[in-house]
Amino acid sequence: MSAALDTLLAQLQLHQAAAALPLWLDRAAQEELPYGDFLGGLLQEEVTARADAATQRRLRQAGFPFAATMGVE
């Protein structure tokens, strides 16, 4: 089952979801998650990873000389 899901996720280019699948399958089994919660959590992993990658890509394209953060002290 997991191998078939991995293949489908790869075909859909949902690489982060494929990487997170084993953890989500274990969590779903342990916590008896409803199907909707399982799928929502798995897809949220993909959305978060894509947003992070897009931010990193934009930062690289901006060509800043160094990374800076706005820390609150």
C-alpha cells in the first residue's frame, strides 16, 4: 500500500508528501485519524515545503550579500 502511494505521490510531483507519508501513516494508525485529517495533514506538509522553497528561491534571486533576520530582543 505505501509503495503504491509513494508512486502516485511521485507521479503527481508531491515529493514532500511522499517523504512525510511513512510518518503520517504511523500517526494515523496510532491516533486513529479520520481520512480527512490524514490527507489534510499530509497535503499541508507539501504546501509548507513548497512555500519554504519559494521563499528560499526568492531570497537567492534577490542576491542579498548576507542573510539577516529581524529578531525581537
